[in-house]
Amino acid sequence: MHSQSTDFDSTVISGIKQIYNIKFDQADKTFKGLIADYPNRPEGRFFLAMIDWWKILLNPDNESHDDIFFQKLEDVIYQCDQILKKDPDNEEALFFKGGAIGFRGRLRAFRESWLKAANDGRLALPIVEKAAKIDPKNVDVKLGFGIYDYYAAVIPNEFPLIKPLMIFFPPGNKQKGLDELTDVGLHGKFAKYEARYFLTTLYFSYENDPYKADEWCKMLTTEFPDNPVFERWRGRIAAKMGNYYAADLIFKDVMSKAAENYAGYNNANAKREASYYIGFQYRMLDKLDSAKIYFDMCADLSKQIDKKETSGFLINSYLYLGMIDDVQGNRIGAVNYYKKLLDLKDFENSHLLAEKYLKQPYKR
């Protein structure tokens, strides 16, 4: 970026860290101060919007922050447009305009508004490409390229409905996307943590490589130990690696932070996931009464959360509660759970298992 005071950069970076540390009030103060001191620069407004993005991530079911987030992004786009009218090659304005449109697309994808999300990706790309041409040394621009290259390759297979749309877009390249994100994750200035978070989720969800996901996630949880999104990913990854002991420790930490009302921990989603994995570990250790308490909690929370469709958490909790009842000789309770399972959607052979254990009680 332009030769700018290291003072400015360090203020932005400390504000970014406040966001990832879930210290939203501090971050709000930092970026409002930046807007006051540097009214003609887009960074302050852009990162002010990121506070709302993280409020959304902490509790995705709550859509009450969506409108203010969209509005703040429009402010960023408007400010960048004003700068670009006078100076069409202003690199910061191009970069943050592209970033704002990109994040607008991310929320639209989050809310499954695919057409609009895809269109935002299409709009953001050439803007960021222009910024990259002006300053080839700016590593942060690769965040946008990396996300685009990866998803443009993956989306047509994952979401066949969108496939016909993709003919209007430049083709993607999965490996190139991962390489670009890795470069940002290691060498980025403002976008490094966001790149690490993307790499965590992509290696876990699409690449099926929990070990690689763990490497990136560990960097995040080391620096931001009280970020519930990062900590829960760490627990999820441990479970996927089959390390239920580690997953149990992490999710017990999540539970105790929820009890102490740490920001972002005390919500139904966080507690449901934690109770499930704690229950799972108790069942493996044969502490069935304790397992039961946590699977019950997980089922109750799922009933609150599952508005659109039944979650795997609820289905698996019912299955394990039925199996525990069988082991403890409570056949009536067990049958009740297996029948409930048959009324829910089939998830990972749940119907097959329920029918099997209705005929023949589950034995260890």
C-alpha cells in the first residue's frame, strides 16, 4: 500500500486483533478513532463493518445484525467510489471496495441467496485484480483471489444448481486457491487471520484433511484463545481426527466459558455442540449417567435451534440415549427413542439402526 505511517498500520492491526478477540467495544472505539483521524481512508469504515460480521458469525441463526452490516458495507463502497472518482488508481479504495462487495457476497451465501452471492463475487474480482496490478507486492489482495479460485472450482460440484451460472465466470483452480490463501495466511498484513480461518474451514469441510485444518486453527486459537468460533473449530477438528479426549477438553472449556458468560460462548449453538462431544466422550469412557445428562442437553438445545430441518445432533443424541437406556436395562425408554428416530429424517443410517434395535435390544 502507499507509504503510510507504521503508526496507522499498527492501529489497524490492533483493532483487527480486538475484533478476533471478541472485544467489540474496544474495536469500535479504535476504528471510530481511525475514521476521525483519517476521514479520507477506507480502512476505518471497512473494519467497523467487520465487527458486525463477527457478531453474525457468533450466532448465525440471529439475523438481526444483517441489515446494519449491509448498510456499513454500502458506506464503505460509497466512500471508495468517492475516492476513485478523483483518483481512479487509488489502491486502498480499490482493495476495500472489492473487499466490501466480497463480504456482502459472503453474507448472501451464508443466507443461501446464491444468485446474489455469485454476482457479488463476479463484481468484486476485477476490482481486486486492478488493485493487484497497481501494487503487485500487496499480499492481502490474494485473499479475494484465493477464495474465488477455490470456490469457483468447488461450487459446481457441491451445488449443482449453481453450475449453469458458472459459465459466465472465470474458471477456478482449487490448488491455486489454496496456495494463494496460504501466502496470505503466512505473509498477509491485514488479511492474514481471515486467510487462516478460511484455510481451517476448507481443509476440514472440502479437502477432508483435519491435520492440515488443525495446523491453521492452532495458529488462531493460540493467538485468540477466547474466540468461540476458532475454539469450536479446534474441538470439531480434534473429533474428526478421532482425538475425542482432546475434543472433550476443548468443549469442556467452551462450556465453562459459557457458564462464565464469555462473549459469544453463551448461546444455544455453542452449548449444543459442546454438550454433544462431552456426552460422546463420557459414553466412550462408560460413564453412562454423565453421558445421558449431556445428550439430553444436546437434544433439548437442538429442539430450540432446529427450525428448518432436524440436525444430526438431535438424531445422534436420540440414538445414543436409546442405546444407553438399553445397556441400563430401561427397554421402554430405549424403544421410545428408537421410535422417535423413525419419525425424523434418516441421518447416517439412523433408521436402519433404530429398526435393528427395536427388534433386538442394543448390546455393547
